[in-house]
Amino acid sequence: MPRGADLAALRESVAGCRGCPLHRDATQAVFGRGDASARTVLLGEQPGDQEDLRGEPFVGPAGRVLDEALAEAGIDPGEAYVTNAVKHFKFERRAERGKRRIHKPPTLREMTACRPWLAAELELLDPEVIVALGATAGKALLGSAFRVTKERGRLLTWSAPGPGPESGGGDGEGRGGRDAGGGEAAGAAWEGPLVATIHPSAVLRAEDDREAVRAGLVADLRIAAGVLDG
């Protein structure tokens, strides 16, 4: 990772990342998208099939659900920065699904390999609030004990260690403070409010209660909107 890089340089550099085996099968690394002055960072899990092909995060069906939920919650989707905890698409092919690539959750090793890229993004962005979309995003920020069903919809405080191996802070698993008023990590890349919620793909997977699941996502996003409103 280049020292002192801006977002454009990080985006160029992540294309050559070989920190874990995911690069072997993915089409390309998918870096974040949005303005460097964005007040909100939306953190997902990893690129999906369409994101992997197009090279941008949240451009598939889940992205459309997210944009609509953000607008309803009072956050302009065009003014948010979207990225993922893992930058390469992890998938498998199943005989019964033909040639379709089926999403697989990233492992702890894969999340750890991508952590310096995320820390560097957050250090440059310095957002007013981060929204963790789903369990993997929450675990990438708060550690393996994170449970989205327990933490969602609450205003948390999070501190990130810097991207370099010499940086201090955290607990070795990428965690910082969890509750408002918690301690701050020394040498932190970013410190501030965090709101956890479900991944928008959960809305697409819901059947009988889809509207209720979507309403829950919007309600959680309104907590983040409240931070922006000050």
C-alpha cells in the first residue's frame, strides 16, 4: 500500500492486491465509490456478481434497495461514500445453478487481509458517521463477537487503528470502542459514530415480511441521519 496515497492512488493500488487468494477468481478488485468529502460512509460486505463485473460497489439490486432506503431516511445517496470490507468477490459455482456465481461469505483471514485498505479509506474520508451494513461489515469493524441482531439501530462509537502495522489502538481484531463514550484508540485512523443495520440484500431475500424488513432498514438509517442533522 503506497504511503500518503489519496483515494485515487488507493483505488489504483488495490487492483494489484494479492493479500489473500480471492483475487485469483474475481474479475477485479472493487474499491469504494463517492466523493472524498462525503459525510456518510456506507460499509458493505464484499462486491456481488454485478459489482465484480462493473468494478463499482452497490450497483446491483441491493444497491437500488439501499438508495431508496437512504432517500426515505433523509440521506442523499449521491452524497454518501459506499465501499466494502472485502474488495474482491468471493463465490462458488453449483451444478444446479448452471454457470451462475453464488456468493460466499468472506473468512476472517480475508477480512483481515483487506483491513488496511478500509483503514486507509476511512482515514482519508474522515466521515461524520459510518453505517455498517450487515454482519460481515460489523465484524470487520468491531470484531468477531459482533451480532447485527443485537447491535443494530443503536448509536455506537468506533475507533480504527491506522492502516500501517506500526499503528496503535484496537485490540488486534480491528475493534475500537463500541458504546458511546467508550475509550479511544491511540493512533486511530478514524474515530466517531457508527450505526449498524442489516445488509440491503436481506430485504431482497425476505418473502412474506419484506416490507417490515425494509422498514427496519430505513429506521436504522434514520439513526445515522440524526447524526448528520446534529
